[in-house]
Amino acid sequence: MGKFYISTPIYYVNDNPHLGHAYCTILADFFARYHRLMGDETYFLTGTDEHGQKVQKTAEKEGISPKELADKVVVRYKELWKKLDISHNDFIRTTEERHTKGVLKILRKMIENGDIYKDSYEGPYCVSCESFFPEKDIVDGKCPDFGHPVTVLKEESYFFRLSKYQKSLLDFYSANPDFVLPSSRMNEVRSFVESGLKDLSITRTSIHWGINFPDDEKHVLYVWLDALSNYITALGYGSENEELYNKFWPCDIHLIGKDILRFHAVYWPAFLMSAGLPLPKHIFGHGWWMKDQSKMSKSLGNIVDPNPFVDEFSSDVLRYFLLREKPIGTDGSFSDEGFIDRLNADLANDLGNLTSRLLALLDQQFQGRVTEGDGSLKEMALKQLDDYYKAMENFAPKEALEIVWAFISSLNKFLVAREPWAKPKTKDSETALSEAARALRLVSLQIAPAMPHAAGTIIKSLGFTPVSFKNFKWDDQQETRAYRISNLFPRVDKKEYFKELESKKEKAMETEKPQEEKREEPKTVSIDYFRAVELKAGKIIHAERVPKSNKLVKLIVDFGTENRQIVAGIGKKYSPEELVGRTCPFVYNLEPAKLMGVESNGMILAGNIDGEPVILQFLEDVPPGSKIT
Ligand code: ME8
């Protein structure tokens, strides 16, 4: 029996889970379920990344402690994973005692190896990426990965001798060319390491929310050493019982988004080398789900919440869509329309119809009796199963499901050719239906990693006892009794669906009134009263009209340390194109509100000429984020 250990990233708790997080976790679940069905002893780990500046800052904004924030958000992750039938073996939180213990053990080993030293660091730092970047990579004051604004940071810091590991890393990549997958990403990583590695700052004195550096408590561990260690601390590394660690480490695959590849393919192996621990076998950097041409992110206001899709259609449907719609390595665009089309074509039509038609014919003609069939589909079935195995071993879910769907289409053709409905209760009809039932049993096994519920229902309704890939045999269970079920995936009327969606949105808009509270303002205000209003310069980096409104424009505004979404009522006077690139004054600490269903986090200042808004601008260039006092 083999062993298989797979992990997802641990997700930040400064934000609610969205479709991107769901995607990575579903992918990992898909592979974990497959390996369990292959008979491998499988360990599937997920969890949350709860320390660091992002969490500290969000908590401050919400007026709660970072731990309170983590406790609140972690529940949303756990609930979503339950809803999505995620079968993880463990869920690690970096605020757990077991994690701290393990991190300190790794750090101790790195110190013993002479790889940690104290110095001070000054350089461009991106708060969003929690990362310093080399000066040469900064363009227009923006980080090279995402274009977030960077600030110069100087502080005393402990460093890790990453530079010492440049050659060992390159040797390791040469010996393990499939360490990073897809292989195109291996080249990216190799070139990054070849271009030279600088030592890595691993502590902060400016952050308080994290694991303290031993014997120097003003230093807190920088989030990546803390976070990456979760992959072994969850297995008990550093505890009294390292049994799981000894059994499952090294990990077979760290599944991550391509955004965090460098941390996993360069820093993590170097940390492990320094601590004298084995390296993971593969790092897989999957592509992103995009919405409106951009990666989903809260600051761009384009995130998709997976919950309504599960509530309306089931977790099986969402899982199938995400796994099947785009290749794992590349980016894909999410649309409601694409979702419904996929559901109707693949699930309602192909699989749903095949299942209900076959079960109905078996019931009508043979009271559900399934016999041995005539073996006419066996060769094709086993050939496609072989191809499916290959796709799964290559971490290619879309391709694996395409193979199954090509088989489903052959089964539909097989029934059309044999026409069991035209010769009821004959021997030929019986063998054709029984043969198709055996093939559908195999289909249900092959879709089980993607759609555990549908797979279970199909196998049960065919009267077969569930098997795994390991003990699957085409000809076993010679006779069974099937029963009818209603269509597993009812067809969705697209027109009706979108009509209903629109009316739901309209209703939601009606209940969220624009913020037009009428308050008695005092005639004069004290300076303290005025100071309570935080005004800042912000640069508009994106603008688009709010659908169905000729007045409202959705802006993405750069405030130096973060981008914010702000809705402004200036759309009658200004087109979005005219607004992009301008730096204007904004009220920065206005209570968040929703305008026509769109979240707004601040307010642009504007004058008023004959009832028309006119925006204000500075006479000189003012950096985004400058305070206005
Ligand atoms: O980076 N499409 O956490 P995170 C697809 N805590 N996947 C997406 C996505 C999108 N639009 N957006 C996010 C962190 N993801 C660190 C990780 S690991 C030791 C520490 C997925 O909450 C993708 O897998 O920002 C990405 O790597 C992960 O969420 C980042 O989650």
C-alpha cells in the first residue's frame, strides 16, 4: 500500500473564503479522494495562517484582537469546507500551541547550523505581499508581482542565510526536474535562483502578532517561516509524538496558487535544508480564477462567493465545474453563464440522462435486474481507465474528467446503436442494458473524487456495492438489482435563471438604501471634531460604471499601503476613463456602506456647480496615501 500526503496553502484569516480558496481546497480534496480509492494511506492537510501584519491590521480596523478575528473567520473556512465535502484529515491553525512548538524546533536547528544572524534591513517592502523586494524590481513604487504600492522599511532583523543555499537548490532542481509543476514554472523558479539569492529577513520588530524569537522577544517571526512550517508541525514535528511526521513526511505535493510559488519552491526547501530535513516531492502552482479579467481579490471587489452556488445547485456541481472548466495550471474566467452551460451540457444531459434512461429501461423491462452483459464495452472501458489513471498521476483533473465524459458519450452512442427500447425484454436488450450498467458503475467510481454524492447515488441505484480502484473488477458482482431515480441534475432554464437572479439583485438593492442620512450639523466645529475626519490623497487606478446606475462609478483607489474600492456619485459628469490616473482627496475613515449593492470604503470629495459634482485635485504631485490636514 502506498502513502500520499497532500496539502493546501494555509489561508489568511484577514478575509472570508472565496471561490479561489475553494478551488485549491477542492483540487486537493479531489486528489486525496482519488488516492484513498487507490488504496493509498492518505493524509490531507489544510488550515489557516493567523499571524502577521495583514491579520493584525484587519483586526485593528475591526476593533477586535487578532485572535478574535482569527476565531471568527476560521469558522467560515471550516463551515465552507464542510459544505463542499472537503475530506481533510487535519486543519492546522498557526495560533495553536503545537504549531509554535514545531516552528521553534525548526528555528533552533537553523540557528545550530549557523544560518541565522542579526542585522538591520532597509528596503522596499510590500505590505500586501508581506515581502521585501530588490530595488531593481520596483517599478513606479509598485511591487513586481502585483503592482501593490511599496514603502521603504528599515528595522533590526534576524536574517536567514538564503544565499548559502543557492547552489544546493540549483543542484536539487537538476536532480528533481519535476519538483515544481507544471514544468514551465520550474524554469521560472530556476531563473530566479540563478539570478542570485539574498539573505532573507525572517523577523520583524514592527509586528507584534506572531511567534516570538527565542530569547529576543521584541522580534516576532516573519510570517513565511512561521506559515510554511505548518506542513510539518501539523504532523507533530516538534511534539512528543512525531509518528505522523515520520510516516508522511516528505509531502507528496504541496498544492498552492502560482502567487506563492517562490515561497514554496525556494524559501521552504532552503529552510528545510538548513534544518537538515527532507524536502517535499512536488510543488504544484495552480492557475487563478479570474473575474472581469482580473484575479479575484477583495480590494478589486470582484470576488465570487461559492456559498450561493452550493446552496442552489449542490457541492457536487460546483466541484465538478471548477475541476472541469479550466486546466489546472492556467488561469480561467468565472461566469454564471459558463457555470450553467457546463451544468446543463455535462451533468443534466450527458451523465444525468444516461443514468435515468438506463435505470428506467432496466426497471421497465427486467424489474431492475442487471446481469453479466456481453463484455462488448469492457476493452474500451479499461483503456479509458488507463488513460484516466495517467491523467490523475499527472495531476490533470480536467483531462481526467474529459476522458470520463468521452466514455459517457460512447455509452450514450452504444445505447442508441443497440436500441434496447426497440426490442423490450429480449436477450439482446438485457445484455446491452447490463453491459451499460457495468460501464456506468465504472463511471461512478471515476467521478467519485469530483462528485462523491452523485457517485454514491449512482452506484447504489445500480445495485452494486461500492468498490475502490484497488479492488475494482469489471466482471464481479454477477447479478444486482437496480432501481429508478429521478434525474440527478435537473436542467436549468438559463433565461429563467438569469431573470430570477436579476430580481433577487433588485430586491437586495431596494433594501440597501444609499447613505443619505440627514443630520443636524453644528454651525462651528472644534478642531478635534474636524480631526476625527481622516482625509487622504488617493490615486484612482481603476474606474467603471456601477451597472444600472448613470450616477455611480466604482473606483479602485491606491492609498499607498492599500487599494480600496470606493463608490462615487460622479458618473453623470465624468466618464470612468477621465478618472483613472487622477489623485484626489478622499474621506478615508468613513463607515463602509453599500451603494446599489456595491461596497464602498470611503468617499471622494467634490464641489458642486449647479447641482453637478466637480472633483478636487492638488496643484502639485502628491503621493497616494498622504494625509490631508
Ligand atoms: O497566500 N484563483 O494565503 P491566501 C485561484 N497565507 N486560487 C486562488 C485565488 C484565485 N483567484 N485567490 C486565492 C496565503 N487563491 C498564505 C499562504 S502557505 C504556507 C501560506 C488560492 O489566503 C491559491 O491557492 O492569500 C492561493 O495560493 C491561496 O488561495 C492564497 O491564499
